[in-house]
Amino acid sequence: MIVIVGGGYAGAATAWALARRGAGSRVTLLEAETATGTHASGRNAGLIGPMLEEDETLVEMAARGARLLQGPIGPGGPPLIPCGSVRLVTEGPLMEAMLRRARDVGAAIETLRTRELARDIPLLAGATAPVALCCPTDGKVDPAGLLAAYLAAAREAGVRVVTGARVVGLTTDGDRVTGVRTTTGTLPADWVVNAAGAWAGQLAALAGIADPGLASYRRHLFFSAALKAIDPGWPWVWDLPHDVYYRVDGDRLMLCACDVEPHPAAAAEVSPAMAARLAEKLAAAMPAVGAVALESARACLRTFAPDRRYVIGPDPRLTGFFWVAGLGGTGATASAAAGELAAGLLMGENASPALARAFDPARPALARP
């Protein structure tokens, strides 16, 4: 039996990928909250595409994940909503590295002057970064909808999803995990998959092992008032010099100042001060966007390993304890690829040895006494 702890993207995508391999009837997914998607996986921006400014391994995983989201995940059509993306940059080493990474993963990319693009997207009028890197095959998803699609497909294939089941301990026999104790009962397990997001370190502690240095950070998303002159087909836009972005969300804009504030594993509340920080960044980067009135906000946690790479694979200290954690800010776009990699390793496959090594919980960057 495989028990997955965590009903966010990491856990749901792993359950989905295991179900695709015919293992659904042997999988139980546990979610501590009364509903899945309560935290980061239901509260993120849902930007889809290779994150070209990141580590090459993360670019590869995001590209793989984006391709999987172009096809159906659960009932209904593909979750990817094609809209394209724009990354505003200045000329220099980062831009050249991003172009190289796009070529490496086969991503279509076009270089334009930002002022030219502003003729079609008025929100970019006055944007200060001179170059626009346009990826027409990128897109976005409804975050809650993507999570629901993973879970629907998993359930249909026999995965049991249990909400309101908080893990209070693990059972072991020597150096092997044998089960999971929860507030609703005890389950036997050959594998316990730690997909607990910001709480992954706490689950490791229940297993009697140190976490690999995972740390969580709060990030805010703001929503504008309804706008009349907005095109739902506009691409999402990320200004890299100022680290601020927006995407169209219905008749509104979703905006983010890319804040990175250490935060304990707990529900993330909105900080009133962050609206001013967003306004400051937009005034410097995209003043036309900065003129838009804000109406609401939400916050969530993003969790990273020390080297910012994912933690996917079996723990070297406790047989049967498996990590799918540290997906950070790329969880939506890379979740399907992370689930596929994890499911393959759990089933004794390793179709991507290089990625498995890069995300190995035993890698030196994560060493703990």
C-alpha cells in the first residue's frame, strides 16, 4: 500500500500518476484539512510554462509539466488555458541564458521591443524594461480546477482520498516505515509519500528523521476591480528587473510583487503593508498597470529546499519514506512532471536518471546530521 500525505499539487499529481500506472487501488491520499487545496495549491497564480530564469533542472521539469497539461488530466478538456506569456527583461547575461534555456527545452520564443508590444497590450504602455521575450505556447490554469482534475482522475482509477485526516505519527519496524497513524485511524503502508508542502518537515519529524532544510515563505496575490478594456486572451506578463507580474483573471487582473518573507508552516494571512510594496514595484516597472485599482488580496506559502531544487525520491535514512516536496513557486506548472517522476520511482522505474539525481533527498546539498 502507498499512503500519500498531502492533498495539494504534489500529492494529487503523484496519486494521478500512480493511477495512470494501474496502481490506483493501492493508493490512499490523506489531507489534514476538511477540503483539499486549502493552502498553496488552491491559492497560487496558476502560471504555466518553463520558468526560464530558474535552474536548468527546474526549467526542464516545468517544460515537461506544461506539455502534460496540454492534454486531459481528468474528466473534461485539457487544464491549460493558452494565452502565451511575456517576460520583460534588459539585454545581458540573464536574457541570453533564458533564450538558451528556451532552446534547450524546445520552447517557442520571440524577442520583441516592449514598446512594440504595447501597441497591442495597452497595459504595457510606459513599461521600463526594453525587451519582451514572448512564449506563445505558455498559458495559465485555474489552480483549484487543476487540483480537482488530478483528484477526479485518481478517484476514478481507485485512489481513496480522505480529508480531515491529520497524521499524528508513523509506525516503523526497525529502519522501515510500516504505517501511518491519523486522527481517523491507522493505515498500513509499504510507502509513505511526504507531500505535505509547508508541513513536510513536520511529517519528517514524526518519522524520527530531520527534514532536508525546507523553508517556507509567504507570498501575496492581489486582485484588481473589474476592468472594462481587458482581453481575456492577453498573455501573462512578468517584469524580471523589478520582479513583479500580472495575469488576466476573468475581467480582472491578478498581480504579484513576488514577495519572499519567511513564514512558519501555518495559514498565511494578508499583510496590509504589501499593497504599498506592489504599488512601488508597478510604478517603476509598468505604470499603466500600477494605475489599476486593487480590490482584494490573498496569501499562501511557497516551500523550498536550500538549493531551491525539488526533493523527490526515497529517504536514505528510513526505508519506505518517500519525499515529494519543495516544489516552491513552480508547483502548478511542474506538478504533472513531478508526479510522473515520483510515481515512476515508487513503481521501480527511472525514466529520467538525471532529474532523479538532481532531486534526490540524499544529495549533498540536503545533508543533515
